[in-house]
Amino acid sequence: MSALITLNGVNKYYGDYHALRDIDLTIDEGEFFSLLGPSGCGKTTLLRTIAGFEAVSGGTVAIGGKDMAGVPANLRPTNMVFQSYAIFPHLSVGENVAFGLRKRPDIDRKTAVPDALKMVGLAGYEGRAAHALSGGQRQRVALARALILKPKVLLLDEPLSALDKKMREQMQVELMRLQRHVGITFILVTHDQEEALVMSDRIAVMFEGRIGQLADAETLYRRPRNREVADFIGKMNFLDAQVLSSGPVIDLDVQGLGRLQIDAEQSPENIGAHPAVVGIRPETLGILFEGESTDRRVIDGVVDEVVYYGDMTYYDIRIPGVAAPLNIAMKNIIGQPVLDVGEAAKVIWDERSLVLLK
Ligand code: ATP
């Protein structure tokens, strides 16, 4: 894939407030790219600088090899879909979609409108009243209106946040399919990590105006670069650790688990011999029930809390010598008991699922 958008040393100030800090970023042609991070971290600001709604205070934004300095939003090869659908309720679906063509008399709306509606799964909806559509259908109309101009880049600012959970999950899959089908670059802003993990080729996780880590979903989840990223993506147990020696194999002394060795790959940043923290995902831990055996490591604890979800049970288990209880996510299997608060529990763990963090 070749680079479509390149940001070099982008900074943005609102008065004294430093909203974007030295952002270097390359987004490829045909990529589904997400900007993920907590509220106020600068995701929307970054999207708006790409769109041209916001001038940068320093650095450059280039699209298709062209510097965008001074190029207004309407002359950039980008189009934006907003959180509030911005659908005109008094117009028909077809009129709403055709609105995207108002400045382009060169495009034949008789074919372009049905084509765009077909793309988003609303073939034949031209004559429907927009106000009678469901939230998901409105969002599709907004997408059709943005896609009708065939932009090189579609910018999506929290496009699914107004939908209920079920519709949001359905639209996640549809957006992903749509992006593959049309093949253009999508840049999505979201604070919902699941949404970003499900849909994106790559994700930039942002904190306070900077990029904490840029990687694909699996790398972000399995090899977060630091505690900040690990804490934001999914759930993670943290245990204090001492790095005793490092090299291809790292020797550690981990609170509650004792002396152990991990592979250098499990330490995303080069951590010297000093205090660090070990991260363990709840679903990589297990419980050894009576009559079962394991060749993995086992540590004794006591159940502190149980949350039963039907398909899963979440346990907090107190381990001697460990400050916070360990959170364990167990898939419920027929025949396996659900433990009660106060019961003894043997926790199964594995060195291979640990990650060493700064
Ligand atoms: P959210 O998910 O809440 O929308 P975000 O990550 O998209 O957050 P931005 O909207 O980019 O965050 O805002 C980043 C910071 O810049 C915030 O602290 C915000 O208050 C500030 N900010 C954004 N726009 C302006 C503006 N026009 N003037 C002054 N400050 C602004």
C-alpha cells in the first residue's frame, strides 16, 4: 500500500492550550484507520486538521503528495460524516443523498444517487421520507451522501455513537464491509476501543495531544507499549515487578508470583534493570477446579468478588502478597461450578501471557 496522507510534526494550539503535540503519521491508500483515545485527547482536532476545518499551528499535512497548507476543506479530496447525522428530515432519502452533489453539476444524479444508496444497502429507498428512517438507516443515508462524491478519504467522527448497542455492532460490520467494497481510505474517530479494534487495519491511540501507540489491533492488545495504552485497551491486571536482568530472556521478580523469566518479546520497550510493572489480561488467567489438573503454574487465592454474566464469570481473587485482587475472566463451561465469595481458588497463570511495562 502506498502512503496517502502524511502528517509531519503537526502541532495545534488553541490559545495557550497545546491540543496536538508533534504528530507524525502516515495513513495508506485504502486503509481503515482509527484515532482512538479518551475524551479531550485531540482526536477530533486531528481529524479536522486533515479535513481542512482547522489550520495547523506548525508542521505539515499532505494528501496524495500535495501539501494542504492553505487548501480549504471543500477543495480537499476528503469528505466528513458527522456524529449527528445531519440528515434533513423534511426531504426524501434520494434528496438527502443528492444534496452531496449540489456543487457538482457534472455528476449525473439519476445514476449516482441509486448507486450510492445501493452501496450502503438502501437500494430502492430514494422516495422514502428521511424522518421515518431508523437511526441505522439515517446513518447509511449520511454515508451515501458522503460517498456520492467519491472522495479519496472518508472522515468519520464518532459516526455510530448515537446508535444503540445492537445497531452499533451491526453497523460496525457494515462499515467494515463498505470500506473494503469501495476501497477508499476511512479515518474513524472513536473513544470506543471495541469499535476501533473490530474495524481498523491500524489504530493510533492518543493521549493529551500525542500518539501513545500506533499499531494493528492485535499488537495493541497483546503488546501494549506502556501502561497507559495497556490500561486504555481492554482490562489488565498490573503487578509490581523488579527487572533482575535483561537480554533475550528477562529475569523478573513479580509481586505475588515470585521469580520468573519471560522472553524479550514480551517487553515492548527496552526496559533496563529497574522497577517496572507486569500486565496480565484477565482472560489469560484461569481457575483450577477440583479433580482437574494443569501443567501451567498455579497460585492459591481467595474469591473476593464474583460477577456472573451467563456466558462468562468475572472473578476478583485475592492473592497473598499482591496489593489488588487479580481479575479473572472465565468462560462458563457446562459442569464447572461458579465459586462463591470467600471460597479458596487456585489461579492458573502462564509466564507467556505476561507483558512487561514501564
Ligand atoms: P471528544 O471525544 O470528547 O470529542 P477529542 O479527543 O475529540 O474529544 P478534541 O475535540 O480534539 O478532543 O479536543 C481536544 C482539546 O482541545 C480539548 O481539551 C478541547 O477542549 C480543546 N479544543 C477543541 N476545540 C477547541 C476550540 N475551538 N477552542 C479551544 N479549545 C478547543
